[in-house]
Amino acid sequence: MSGNTAMADQSINRKSFTDAFSSPDFYEIDDLLTEEHKLIRNSIRDFVKKEITPNIEQWCQDAHFPEEIVKKFGDIGAFGPTIPQEYGGGGLDYISYGLIMQEIERGDSGMRSTASVQGSLVMYPIYKFGSEEQKKKYLPKLASGEFLGCFGLTEPDHGSNPGGMVTNFRDAGDHFLLNGAKMWISNSPKADIAVVWAKNEAGRIHGLIVERGMEGFTTPETHNKWSLRASCTGELVFDNVKVPKENLLPGKNGLGAPLMCLDSARYGIAWGATGAAMDCYDSARRYALERVQFGKPIASFQLMQKKLSEMLTEITKAQLLNWKLGKMMDEGKATTAQISLAKRNNVDMALKISREARQMHGGMGITGEFPIMRHMMNLESVITYEGTHDIHLLILGHDITGIAAFS
Amino acid sequence: MKILVCITHVPDTTSKISFTENNTKFDISGVQFIIGPYDDYALARAVELKETHSASVTVLNVGGAETEPTIRKALAIGADEAIRINAEPTDSFFVAKQIADVAKDGGYDLILMGRESIDFNGGQVHGMVGELLDLPSVSPVMQLDIEGNTAKISREIEGGKESLEIGLPFVAGCQEPIAEWKIPNMRGIMSARTKPLNVIEPSDNEKKTALESFELPAEKNAVKMVDPDNVSELVDLLKNEAKVI
């Protein structure tokens, strides 16, 4: 890659690109939003532009999790927006939650992961299944960003099959004794608390709140990721950890409890991935209009127009899917299979758009001058976590046929 | 302490500007409206003073019902209540008169607004409000601190900066760096739902100017890129095309 190739062409300046994002809204979906929704969306967009966009390329290049963002997310209200205000949450609806995730992930999927985990996988189970004391003790601190939380379900040998988990606890009189290990846990290396799913003596899954500092509890970091590099990931290791009995979530047990949390998080991911796709599309559109080859902008070539047309079509479909799913979430009637459809479709669409956009940017597409390669690498995680692409297909298959292809 | 912040509802700075009805009406289709950027600085400083001086902040806008999302944003940022004077803000004197009529019995210690709006850029309203209320008015205010009944101000003047002390109450037209713009947080947006927004009718309809038509500036020519190695082409262009040498 020498000399006078596309790689060396710096004439299209990144600063003007990141500042000039225009949100694709081909079907005037804004008409379906309230003025308050738009204010929420625009406020988070401004927040991302101020706090994330100017720094994200460097954070990712350095594999740096910016710890200060936790407090800032708390201040803006990105943690647990649907949790009632009495517990420090936003008291907002699910469309608002979706818009917040969309805008954060337009900035970066890793940043959105940090917010998703805190809201849907830590605050949500404490709010839904926790005691009043647990809610009062943890939720306000998680909402404000004073505490960072993580969610321990996946294990080294149990990813798509969480029911097979081996992490367990037993009654040891005045406390529980927790043993086992969790893997691929977002936020774990910096988390103050972990909501951990483990089996009791009878093999029933329960949620336990484990606090940093409990003896025998460690959180080794996972290094050398090529994806979600600005978000920290690690393990949770429990070696005879004494967990106070009052840290058991009393409201629900069984695999259904963590799966309910995943429904909420997956809903946010459907919106978030759409945000990443919007960013890739917008960058590709503007690059194609500015980049000149053969004496004219590359946007004038039919193959470029095909790519852009298909991108806009898929984004528009995803936006409508998100909005309707959000309405069903607000009405409390969205099913796991409906959420699976949206998560699977939108993440796949975003990943494909990021790959096409990468090509449209030519050599520049692989650099940190543009957000594309970062989105693309991030989305490789997003298509795998919170239910893989294939598992969501089988959830849908189960819903269609009534026959589970996995048990 | 009571603070009145007057805000405008103006097109976003990136809007594409066009006119309809024989160039007498601004075409608002597809235009996003925002709080006037200078007014936004004034609001941000007022909200800071609210925290440090336990002040109450009222925002005021002269405009139709379409400006209410902009007013709600000001409430989400931290104003306590809002007043909308239900009229088109077509004329600086008219707007100033409306503000003065509301402010005269309001007991405000500070009346803040932007140094100018960014639609018509008149930059006259703060001066007129001061005159109508017989209060001092200063602009453009870049720093504002309150100690007791006195304000310490710094103001941009031709070729320099002026530091002033001024007794309350007074009127100020504000600009950066008086405060940093504030982004409303989700809690602020929720609480804005229930904050009072009172709509009142204009006190009179006297206007000092009448609009005849708008005209866009001539389009700028496209930028020509000249290779740094090709100085003779640059000289030729400057001489024969731009005719500047």
C-alpha cells in the first residue's frame, strides 16, 4: 500500500465527517415519535457527540475502557431509563430506552454494551426480582453511575446452553457458599457488583448479588479482543465466596429469570445495532459523494448506488421493526420470539451494512479515520452475544413449529 | 433571586434556508428548530446561578404553539417554569415590548437573553427591554458573577475586554464563554413534563417594521484545488480568473 493510492488520500477530513452526521429517516418515522422522544434522542445524540465520538477511535485503538464514562452515563440518565424514578431511574418508556441505545451505539457498540448491561442485566433483575431493601440499596447507585454492575450467566462450557451451568451455591448456615466461574462478562473487571446466576443444592437457578471485595471473588480481565475494545470484558471467579443470604434475589428463580433480563437487553440491542448501521450508511453516503474517481464522485456509479439503496432499505425496515416492537414492549406483550426476530435481523443487517460500507470507503475504511472498521469488528461480538444469530433462529423456529430444536 | 431568560426558537445552524410565497415567507419544511445558541448560553448560566444562588429561573418565548418543544427543552435543562407569549416574533420592538410587559411586574433580578437571535440577528431586544423597563442593559456579556446585589461582568468591546460592576436588576445579552451549553438529562426531561408552561396573549400588537421580502446571498463559487507542485497554475488562476493579482 504505497504512495499515491486511496490509502494515502487524506483529503476527506474525518472531523467534518463525524460532525456532520445526518440521521436517515426515509419513511418519516419521526412522525411516530412524541416531541419528548425526539428531545431524548437529540439529547443523547449531543451527549455522544460531546463525550464519545471525539475519543472513541483512540480508546479502541488503545483497548482502553474510559472509566469516567460510567459517571457521565449516570448523569445523562443512560442507566436504567425504564426503571421508576423512585429508584433513581428515568421512568421512561421503551421507545425512549430504544432511542437511547440507538444513539449510544451510533457512537460505539462497546459503549452501548456498558449501558445495556447496567440497565437491562443488572438494574432490571434487581428491580424485577429484588427485595425492597435490595432495590433501595443498589438501584440509585447503579442509576447514578456510582456503582458499575455486571451480569454473570455465561460460563466457559455453557454459552448457548445456560441451563447447563455448573456454578453453584449451598446453604452454609448464616450465608451461602458460592463456587464456579463465569466468562465473557461485560464490565466485569471494573464492576462493583455482579448479578450472578447459580444453581442451589436442588439444581434450581437463582440470582445472587455478589459484591467486589467478598473473599474468594475475582474478576480477571479478558485481553486481546479485536472487538468491543473500549468496553471491558472479563471473567467472574468464585472460590468459596461467602454471600450473605439477603443477597439472594427472592422474586423469581429458574432459567426464566435470567432469560427475562436477556429479553430486555436484546430489545435494546435491536435499536443499538440500527444506530451502528445508520452511522455506517451515513458515512458511506457522504464519502461516496466526496470521493472522486474517473473524474466523478464514486456515488455516481451504479454499484455504489445499489449498495446505498439496499442499506437505506434495510435501515428503514429495522427502524419500523424497532418502533413497533417498542410499542409492544410498552404494552407488556412483546414475546421472546418477537424480540429474537428484531435482535437477529437488525444485528445481521448492521453487520452486512458495515462490511459494504467498509468496501465503499476503500482503503480509508480500514483506518481509524472513519468509524466503519470499528463498527464492523464490534458487531461481530453483537451478533454472537445475548443469543447467537443461530440461536435466535431456533427460538423463532420453536415459536413457529412448537418444536424445540434445542432443549 | 429571580431570573428571567428569554429564548428564541430558531432554525438549526445547519438548516438549508429557502423562502416561499414570493420570497416573503421562510420555508420551515424539513427545518429543525433549536433554542437560539446565544440564548442557550444565557440559560446555561441561569441554571448554574440557580444551583449556586438558589435562584428561580423562568424562561420566556414569544412565539406560536410550535415553539413549545423548544420551551420544554429549556425546562428539561433546568428552568423552573415557562411563559409563552402567543404571537409571531416578527419585529424586535414588538418582542421587546412583550418581554417588558411581562417583566415589569415580575420582580426579576436578572433578565438574560442571547446577544442576538440567529435568525434575524437583530441584536436589539436586550437594549430595548432595558429602555422600556428603565433598567441598565449590557451586551455582549461573557462572564457573569453575582455577589449580593451586585453583578460582576466582563464584556467584549472593540479590540478588548471591559470589566464592570452593576447593581441588580439589569438586562444582559449573553454569549460564550459565559457558561457551557447544557444537554438535558433524562431526569430533567421527565421533570419538564410537569413544570408549568403558561401561555398568555400579547399585550398589544404594535410593530415598528414591516417585512417586504427575503433574498438569499449569491452562491459562492466552488473551491478549486490546486496541486502544491503546480504554482504556475495557481498564479494563472489568481491573475486571470480571480483577477486579484
